[in-house]
Amino acid sequence: MGEGPDLPDSLVWDEDGGGGVRVLTIIRPGRMNAIGPTEARGLFTALARFRDDDSARVLVVTGAGTEAFCAGADLGAVAAMFDDDQPGEPLYELEPQPGSPIPAEGNIGPTRWTGIHKPIIAAVNGAAYAGGLEWACLAHLRIADQHASFGVTCRRWNVGLGDGGTQRLPRLIGLGRALDLIITGRVIGAPEAERIGLVNEVTRSGHSLPRALELARTIAELPQPALRTDLEATIRGFGRPLDEGLAVEAECFNRLLGGPEMLSGARSFLDREHPDRRSGSDPLYLPGKAWAFAERAHRGQPGRFGSGRFIDHPAAVAAIVSGYGDETAEAAAFLHDTVEKTDATAADIERAFGPEMRDLVVVLGQDPAIEDRSRRKADHRRRIATADPRARLVYTADRVAGIERLLARLEAGGDPADLEVERRLENWRADREMLAGLAVPPELLLRIDHGLGRMEAAIG
């Protein structure tokens, strides 16, 4: 870590071990990391370095301390532009200096640059006000501490947005919401910022930078050429008429087409060398890997009611679980029947997904060593009653999916005897009684109650 050449002490440039991630930290905690003339010049240098260094794949921008990400321009330096008696260096000279990018390319750094087509992540560790909000908007992704806040607070001092706020903010959150913040100058917290789309993710206080670095390292490991052309096409095409946007996309795509990186990627896909397809590699998307594993395990088996693929039921369970934002639970939903009802073993699950997923899948399955069906069901309920919330979520979703799928067949004219409706009703009633005392999503319990009521009515 260090300031690096040509950067002031108030800006720290960290190469994060040389893995393609760069970290830029504004260090003026006594001024809420506000940007003065020294920092503005240094930010041009830092962003140019990131832009021009092909080995630099992702940039994380953050502020020092816990109070502020950046409070925008140092208003003392702004005042010095107009008042000779104001101490300190002015933010910039009102008469543009030959060769200086300030203010034509940005007042507080290169905020009017639009040609950096490599990912920039803002780790918002506190207040992002005025120009600090504009710097956060310059980033492509924003990770915020829970205590972070955002606002066009310069509204109170009759200072306008001059570093992209009037243009980037509406593009991020829509015109109506942007006008609310721009006109009123009100400050919003991280939860509201996430709700309106200004922030991509909120972390516990103190964790925005570690999370941003984790995300940056994941992005840096991806093949870069197509990522950069897609990012460029998205940014340049946004807001244009569709035909113009498609032309931008074609230009960027054609620049990549036929290149060695794209050919290599296509060959890797055909050879099944993609990380999602290589045993032992961390998946890019855990539920996708789980679906592929379960589909192979269930392949060739009949559907639950004698038709369709057996994977259809786990897929229905996973669709319900996906609404709760837990990728591990969603993956477990795909896998929950594999050990019980296919040739896959707990050891297979552990090799592919690790011991946590193995334990989750085992607790979700019934014990085949118990021959009596009613005893096996009772044992299963006892284990679920003491399992963790993730297992209970999948178990409850499994009941919802089973009830609703059987009900659809019954209401379509299926024979209750052939479908064993009475036996299944008895089991599901017992399941529902067990779930009544557990912390599970109440809306899923309502779906179970509604489905059982309709089923009882259907068979008279």
C-alpha cells in the first residue's frame, strides 16, 4: 500500500496484492474527506492510471474513517475562488489554466469522463453528500455501510451540482426520485438508497469495503474483453432510441468478434471447461450448479405422479425459495431429494458443494433405513423441527409445491384414489401441525392452509 507516484498524501493507492483490483482511498477525515484542489488534481492522476493500466481490472473507491465517504468539494476552497481574503488555495482558477483538465473535465476530479469502460465500485463508508454523492454515482456499483447516508446537501448553501449529479442520478434511480433528492436536498439512509436503486447492497457498518473488495476480486477473475465491451455498450447506449442503442451494441460486439479471447472462451464452453462445469471449482451461481447436479441425478426417473421429469418438483420448490433471496437455500431446494431418491450420496453432495450443503440435504431427506413409512415421516418431522431456519424454509416450500401440484392434477380431473389424496392429506396435515410452532414464513403457511382446504373440498 502507498500513495504511489504523483498522488498527494490525502489519496492512497493500493494495488491489493496485484490481482487486478485497485483501491483508491480519500484520506481527509478532519474535513469529512472533502475534495480540495490537491485532491482534485490527484484524482485525475489516479483515474488516468486505472484507465491506462490494462492489468488494473476493477477500481474500488472509498473514504477513510467511518464518518464520511466524501462530503464533496471543500467549500473553503470554493469560497477562495471568489474571495481573496479567504485562506487556502482556491479549488481552481476561474480562468482555465492551459493544459489543465479542471474545470472542463470536472471540478473535483474527472467526474465528466465517460470513457472508462472498466468496473468502478464505490464502498460508501459514511456520508456521501453533494459532490461525494456525485462521485458515488460515477461508480458502476455502490456498496454501502448500514449507517451511510446520501444527499444533495449543497442545496442548503446555494451550490449547484457540477460533477455529474444532474445527469447520473436520474439515470440510476429515475427522474422522479432524482428530482425529489435534487430539489429538496433531503438526506436518505442506506436502506432507502437501496430500495430506490441508488445502492446495490447494504452491509453491516464497517463491512462495505471488505464486501466491495470481495466483489471486485470476483469480477477481476472474469474474462475481461467481453465484460468491458458489454459495459461500454450499456453505458453508451442507455437513454438512446432503441435503434441507436442497438447500433452501439453491434459496434462494441463486432470489435470483440473473432478475437482470440472470444474464440478461446467459445472453445472452453464446448470443452466444458467453464468454472460452472468443472468439478471442484467454485460456481459462478450456486443454484445453477445445483440445478445441473440434480437434473443429472434425476435423469431418467419418472415424474412424481408418473409423468414429467422428476426434476420438475425440485424446480418448483426452488422457484418458491428463490423469492427469499437465499442462494444456498435455493440450491438446497434443487438438491433436497437427491440423496433420498437418486443414486447420489451424501459424499457426492459434499464433494460438489461442501459439508454445509451435505448436512442440509441430509436433514431435508427422509431416513431410508426406517422401513415403516409413518415412522419414517415422524422421524423426518422431528429432525426438521430442530433444524436451522434454512432447512425449515426449504421443507415448508416443499410442502407448498407438493400440495399445489397435486391440487392442480386433482382439479384437472385426476382420480383421487390414483393420486392417493387421502393419504397425502393426512401427511400434510401432520406436517402443518408440526410447522405451526416454528419460525417459518407465514405466507407459506397460508398457502398450505388454502391448498389443503381446496383439496378437502374437491374430494367432498
